Amino acid sequence: KGSITTSLISLTIWPLFIFWIAVLAISTDLLYESYKKETKSNLNMLIHSIYQSYELLYPGEYNVINGKLFKGENELSGQFGFVDYMKRMTGADITIFYGDVRHITTIKGEDGSRATGTAAPEEAVRKVLINGKEFFSDDLVINDERYFSYYMPLVNSESEIIGMMFAGKSRDDAMTDIYRNIVMVCLVEIGIMAIVTVIVLYYSRKVVFS
């Protein structure tokens, strides 16, 4: 009778275990894709909002004079207050490029210095500066850190692409949130499997010993 009980439990538990593995794999993929889609949308709205803010605050075109970034008559180099504020509010890093060079940025190196004067990733240069398209990536390395990244081109009055604007969120931070959700899914599924196992064990014993 014990072997019959064990067989009944095995016949029930193994399919559930396989089902659990399949659900976990599907849930992981769905969670990631959902987060990626949401992050892309949020970064898109953020970068266009920042673009419009600079247009209102500093009328005129972007230009570099003696290595310093200007917008109209206003010098932007060294003016990090607005982008730092937006990072505190949104958690996203922000950068303004002239050409492929960072002039205004919230990104910092290990020593705490801002990554001004550094170059944009080649993929962003190719798709934004050369092809003139907005560009999103869910895994782009910037200053030795992986990012969810959104870029948009900056154009002058003659429709020439003269730079880029960037908004991005740390991929490591994003994956921490995703893994936390996956753990919650696992705990729920383990709880369901435990309940089902107890029920199967109870009724299998009743069937065998009746």
C-alpha cells in the first residue's frame, strides 16, 4: 500500500513540478519584457520632457565655443543643477552630447568625477548621429556600467544632426527589481505545490486504505 501511495504522489507531483519549471521560465521572460517595454516608454517620455525644458529655459541653438557648450547665448557647460534634479526625481541618468562628446551628464566615474569629455558608445553614434533615428537599448555599456538606454538626436535650424540627448537607467538596478518579482512568483508556486502535495497525500491514503 505504501508503494501505491508513493506512486500516486509521484504521478501527481512530477507533472506539477514540470509545470512549475515551465511557468517560472515563462514568468521570467514576461516580467523582463514587460519591464523593458515600460522602461522604454518612461525613458522616451523623460528625454522628450527634458528636451522641451531646455528649449524653454535656453532659447537658441546648441553650439560649442572654445570647448564649452552653449545654447543660444547661455553657457551650459558646468551647469548640472537641472539634470541632477531630474536624476533625483526619476532615478535616470541624463546626458547632453555635442557630436559624440558628453558635455552635460549625471554619469560619474568610480572617483566621483563626471564623465564629461568622454565619447558616446559606437552603436548610439551609428544609429542616432549617422542615421538620425531615436535609439533604445536594454543592454548598453556606458562608463563600464550596463544601462537601459534611450537616445534622441539634436538638430539645428538647418535640420543637421549636431548632437544627442540621453536618458538611461542602470540595468543592475532593474534586474534586482525583476529578480525580486521572480522570487515572489517562486514562493507562490512553491506554496501551491505544497498545498497540492498535502491534498494528494491525504486523498491517496484514503483511497489506498479504504
